[in-house]
Amino acid sequence: MRFFSAAALLFALVASPGSAQNAPREFQELATGWKFIRADAGLAADPSAWETVTVPHTWNALDGQDHHTPGATARPGERGSDYFRGVTWYARPLDLPQAWQGRRVFLVFEAASQVAKVFLNGQPLGEHRGSFTAFAFELTPRLKFGEPNELRVQVDNSLDRTIAPLAGDFNVDGGLYRPLHLLVTDPVCITPLDHASPGVYLTTKSLSDATAQVEVKTLVSNGAAAAITGEAVTEIRELSGRVVATQRTPFTLAPGGAAQPVTQTLTVASPHRWNGTKDAYLYSVAVQIVIAGRVVDEVVQPLGLRTIAITEADGFLLNGQPYPIFGVNRHQDLRDHGWALTAADHERDVALIGELGATAIRLAHYPQSDYFHTLCDRAGLLLWNEVPFVNETPNPAEPPDQPSAQTQAFNANLEEQLREMILQRYNHPSVAFWGLFNELRPGQMNAVALPEVRRLNALAHELDPARITVGASDKLANPTNFVPDRIAYNVYPGWYSAFGSGPTGDIGGLVGQRFAEQKNHRIALSEYGAGGNPAQHQEGPPKAPQANGGPVHPEEWQAYVHERDWAQLQSNPRLWGTFVWAMFDFSSDGRSEGGQDGINDKGLVTQDRRVKKDAFYFFQANWSRTPMVYLASRRLTPRTQAVTEVKVYSNCPEVELLLNGVSLGRVKPDATRIAHWADVQLQPGKNTVRAVGRDSGREIVDSCEWSLASATAAP
């Protein structure tokens, strides 16, 4: 399959590899032709016998899914776990058409995990440190025409205490796991070298029903030997393509390649707002660089006109109106693929999240694919982006006024990851929040983490004053809880703590306690939930299983936890949003529980995306506007209890239950969209259960079969 990255799709709007000579901008995908070795073979090694792979690629697609026993001996070349973390090499020839002579050629990586050292024809191009953001190099002065070029990349995902993340309940897969491509431009171009951003930054300066003012800052680079005079021609286009605003701005560029900004302000009359899942309307902004009457470069970016805010009176506001944040958490992970996701994988995930009825996604715990952002722009899903400041700093006991060289390097890298995340995702209207940390540990950690969180917060506001900074905390009285604009908490009643335990009891009490810590400012829940294996079940009243390491995680208990939580969250005036942990099961090599190795099973959908668990349909009933009916515990068969409760999730006004063709009556679902039938008598052998919802004269039907193995009464 030919895979186009989000950035490549934008380039392809202007020119493609098959376009005419001297097109403004050309793109060549580098997906095939790679040789790979899972060893530190060295720059001079012969790659002819190496494995042939296609990019996106990770070497942890399979070995990151099994269980690592702490203290176990690692296999050769592995670093403290039984999924490989170490040094590898990729090699690929570059065949360059003669038509590219006299043009500029850039190499753009969407990500590599986690340290990438890039070489062209045996000479170093540069290094990138960090697993989740894009980076780019200019190849122009080092390319050879008329003879072969060779690209080599050393990639190392070993734990490095100067690079975040240092910890976390997820794997750090290695590899060129996102796409990369060559970008070919005129000597004068919009630079891709400003932290691998698009080189065009769109800022909505004002927005009303009458007008919108949009600032467009374009970074233009002159790679020619002499000064150049030209102009930037910028158009804002409606979805139909009609131009609604335009501006031409002359410029003069000094030679040498250094990027120079051209800033313009355009006005859109009667703006059509980007309004989340209700109406995800997108304009586009096309910036053309014109020299001597010829268009030499063009970049097209999405523009969503919208405002965001959080108030104590109304919670989250989108375009000045209360807007529900029904959120889920998502890892970039898929069964048997690890982090090496395709465009189709991202599209399926967005479709499933949309089917659920969610309005927001927390990208835990790191920046994710630009293409995923593009899909969320179009779907109207709000995004919480997050730098991977997870759990730990390098040396938590050191004094904050005398940081070690290791800590200084870690902080500098973390700040660079934040800068890259913000500049690369700046134009996506889906992005509402910049996340600064997750579950920083208390105690001495605060002396080291607190100054760094303050620096991250200041940097985020400097780069992007319009968006909201947030953090995710699992502890009260942590000083970092008070640094971001808004704080969210990770809580797991019914899972890591028993329902009703402690002074605060269920999730409503935990929310109240944390709301009080924030001096009655609204908070969010960044994580809540429970594990569930859809192949494991329990009959009768729900009973809490063992969470960490427990061999059985019944699907029924996961659903029960979410039912009980949501009853206290859905209209809670102390909250500005909630984010379920998690949308999908994901690999976590240190886990072995719920009958599965190497998986965190708190997802609403299985890791392979094949099974939507009962809890998925519970939230769909509460969040989706599409009429639906779902019979819970459908997979609990064969059964041993003849008398059972039947539970149906539905957003229909009423639901009728039929057992073996006989109606057991119509029920109106309760406030959490659950319809109950108690003391239903099953017959020995096969039982056909059918639920019929009625909405505006339509019938919505769900059915399943249960087998009763014996006719024993419920205890």
C-alpha cells in the first residue's frame, strides 16, 4: 500500500513525484527499498544481507507484546527487558533524477525512536533525540548526481536518562515507525527546517460573527547565492475552494538560507466557525512564494476558526458555548504492529472514537502522528497533546539549584520536545490543550520537577498563548498540580482502590476532594477506568477482581466500574472534562494479568480493534446521538445460573426485551442509559435474547444467544 503522511498529503496538493519538471514543490515517499539489521553493525557494514523492511517499521511489533518478569535475564543485545531496546541500522539507496539539479532537497522524518543519527554517503547529517516529533535535514550540498547516493540511519531506543520518557506503563518501541520522505523545492522556499514545522503559522487574532482576523507568518528561505526580491501571496479558501481573503506582501531575502519571516493579516467576513463534532468546518490557507511572476513554492494549511476557554460557571467553552468534553485516552499502538501504524490504522481509530460519541482525545503520553491530527481536524475531535514527562526525572534527590549535567541535558531535551510538538501541531484546530506532565512522583521529586514544569509552562505560553496548558496528576498536595492553567487527576476507584474505601469513597468524593485542593476551580479527570478481558466473565452480582497481576479481569466488572463512575461524573459541576482510560488496549511489556501477557487491558476496545467491549457500548449509549441498543454480557455463555438480570444499554426512549420470542415488557432506560430486567428465567439449553429500541418510529434491534448449561438457581 502506498502510504502518504499528513505532511506529504499537503505537499502532494501542490506537486507529486510524477509532476512536471520545476513544479513548485515535489515529494518522494521513502517507504520501500530499506535494509535493516537489529544490531550495531556500524556505518561501514555491508547491508546486502540485512533484512528487507518497509517504513513505517518497528522492531518491537511482536516482542513488545509478551510479558517481562522483573529481574529476568534479558536475551543478548537487550537492555533490562524482554523486548529489544538497543542500537540498529537502516540503509537505503537514493536515486535522484537529473531534473532535481539546481533545486533544494530536504529529508523529512515524521519520527524515529528514540535517537536517530543520519548519514548521507558516509557523512553525518545530524542527530535527533526524542521518539515522537518530526525532524528534517537539507541534503542539497551533499548530494551526488549521476552516481549512487546512500542514506543510513542508526536508530537506538535504549533507555537514556537524558531523554524523556524515563518511565511509564507503556513500551518505547524502536524504529523508523512513522513515514519519511524527500521534499524538493526551488532555491527560494518556505523552510521545512524550523523544527520540522510547515513553515507557516496561522493565528486567529480575533473572531466574531462579523469578521475573523487571521495572522499568517511564513518563514521564507533563500538558498541562492544572491539576494532575491519577491512576494508572498496568501489566500484563505472556503471548503468549496472559493477565495474569501487574499493578501500580497513583497519581501527581499538575503542569501545563505537563513529563514526570514513574512507576516500578513487577513480578514474573513461572516466566518464559518469550526465547532467540534457538531460542525468541523475547515478553511484552507495557501501561501505562494512568487519570484519574477513565477510561483516557486506553495504550502497549504488547515484553518479552523474557533475559540476555547474554561470557566467556573460553565466548564469548557467552544466558541463561547458550553461544550462537553467526553474524552478517551489513546496510545499509538496496534496488535502485531506496535507503533508502526498506517494511514488506514489511524483512520480506523478515529472512526471508532467517533462511533463511540467521544468529543475529545488525550494523546497519552506523547505527541502522536500529524495525520491523526488531520483526521481529528476533519472529525471535530478536540486533542490534548502531551510531552512525555512521565513519572520520573533523572536524579530526583539532587538539589534544584545545582542540577547535574544529566538533569540539565534532560530538561533541555524535554523543552525541545515541547517546542517541536507545539510548532509542528500549531495549525491544527483540533488541538486545545498542551499537556506538561503525567503522574510526577511526590517527595524529593518536586524539588527537581517543579522548576522544570514552570519552565515548560512558560515556554508553552510563549510559543502559543491561545491554548490551555494542563497536567495529569495522581497525587494530592503535589506542587506541580498548581502550575498549569488547569489540572486533571488520574483516579481509579473500583480498580486500584476499593469502592467506598478511604475518606472520599467513590469517584464523586474523589472529585470533590481534588476540587477543594484547587480552591473550587473546575478540574478534569485525565484517567479513570478498569481492566476487562472480553473472554473472561462473571455471573451474578459484580465482584471486584484483583487488579495488578490478577489472572481474571471479567468484562462485567469493567462495565460495572464505568457505570458506577459515570453516574457521578456525567453532570458533575466540579468538572470541565473527563477522559476514559483507555480507548484501546495497548502493549505494556511489564504486565501479565487478565489472562493476557504484555497488555494493559483497560481499553474499551481490544488491541487488535476487533472486539468492542461492553463498556464501549455503555459510553456510546451516553455520548452518541445515533440511536443504539446493546445487550450487555452477550459473550457470557454458557451460563450456569437460571435466574439472571438482563441489562441493555440504549439511548432510545424505551426498550422492549424478548426472551425466546416472549416479551418481558418495555423499560425506559435510566439516567445512565441502562434498561434493567431483574429475575429473568432462562430455559435449559439455547436461549434467544432480543432487545428492541424505538426511536421516532424506527426500531433498533440487538440480539444474542445464551446457553444455560444447568438449571441451578442463583445463590
